[in-house]
Amino acid sequence: MKNQKNLLRLLNIVVVLYIIANVIIGLEGTNAAVFMPFLIIPLGMFVFTHGTIRYGIKNILILIGIGMAVSLFYEAMSIATGFPYSGFHYTEIFGPKLFGFPLIVMVGYGVSIYTFWTVTGSLIGNYNNKLRGANIVLVPILAAFLFTSWDYALDPIMASINGAYIWDNHGSYFGIPFSNYLGWYLCTYSIYQFFALVVYRKTKLDVPTIMKRKTFWYQAIAMYVSIFIQLPILMKFEGNEQLTIFSGQVLQTNDIYQSMTLVGIAAIIFPAFIAFVNVFNTKELE
């Protein structure tokens, strides 16, 4: 019991570090990409600790590996052929690339996917490591929707204001094409479906007693929702400038920040609130 409390305290510290990192990135605004490692480091610490507790080190490394490999496949294919995200390319903001895909973004995929997977468990009231029946497909679909919800709120800022990536085929959503989000669903669903099959095959996955603590699930929800913190900070402190984005549209930067804050309330805050209520009300956890 003492070891469980110490682990939960350690994870609480990591969650706080992640929240602080999101505050810093929000305050930095257009320089946010430079500070991405400060976001990925606490996220990676959380995933390795929380994920290892839940699945064991081998399985969490498999999940991270699947995330990195599948994201590289789809991103490189899209950069080369236009499918599935539509034709786009990354600028130099994120640093070194592999097949046009920044390495730091690939790592970000790998360490991010566990959090969405765990919050999905809270949304459907599945607080163990077992997948049965239709859930082998339904849980990956829901996790893919949850992951892509981040992209609705963050992509327009990263593409139009920060200039981290540019679409050659322009679309109506702040210059971003509709197909980009279909590509995100395909990529993230593929990641989660592969992992679901791995979990399904491991029928003897143990459920550690620490997973029966509500705090364990609250921590994952906090990690998921913390990214939203950037949006109202940007809206409040970044000021307002006229900007011609890559699609040729002339926009006000604060209009983008306000719009993405509204999107974030629906796409990030609302699912997190449902997950929180589910954990709070369940009799299965203590």
C-alpha cells in the first residue's frame, strides 16, 4: 500500500510538471515549437511510469513502437503522395526529419497514444486490461476520435501562426483540408487497432491493485486535458495581429486563438469531463 501511494505521488508530480510545460508553451506563443521537448519529457515520464504499472514495460514499449512506426508510415506516405493527409510538408521548426517527418513529432506520437487509450477506458467504464468482443474494434475507434480531437484545436495554430507545417492543397478549415482529419482518424485507428490485437492475445494480463484507485485514472485524464491550458493563455496574452496564412487567407491571430479555445472546450474539455464523472461515480474504484 505504501509503494502504491508513493507511485501515485510521483505521478502527481509528473502531471504538475506537464501542466507547467503547457503553461510555458502557451506563454511562449509563436516560439512554442522550440519548447516541445519540455512537453514531451514529462509526458514520456508519465507514460513509462503509468503505462508500465498497467501493462508492464514490454507491452508499453510495444505500444510506443507501434505509434512511432505507424505514424512514420502514414506521414511519410502523405508527404510523398498526398495520401491520407493531403499534400503537405513540414518546415524546419521541429528540427531533424526522417522521410520528411520530424523525429520529435514521431516521438510525440509514440508517447502520446497511451494517454488517449487510458482515457478511453474511463469513457466506457473499462477499468481493467481486458478487451472482449466488439470492444476489440470499438475501443480503438473511440481512442482514435479522442486523439484526433486534439488536432482540431491545435493544427490551425501550429500551421497558420507557428508555421510548423504547410498544406500544398488548401482547405477551408484555416487553410487545412478536410482530408487531413480523415487521415488522422485512419492513422490513429491503425495504431490502436494493432495494440488492441496485442492486448487481446495476452489473455493473462494482470490488473495491478493500484488500478483500482480513482487517482490512477484521474491522472491520465489530467494529462489528456492539460493541453487545453495553452489555448486560453494564447487567447489572453498573445495580442492580435493581422496574418496572411499559407492558403492566402487574411486572418486576425486572436480570432484563431478564440476559435481554437471554443473548439477545445467541445473537443477536449467535454470528453475529459465525461471521463472524470465516470471515474467519480463508479463503485468499482476506491
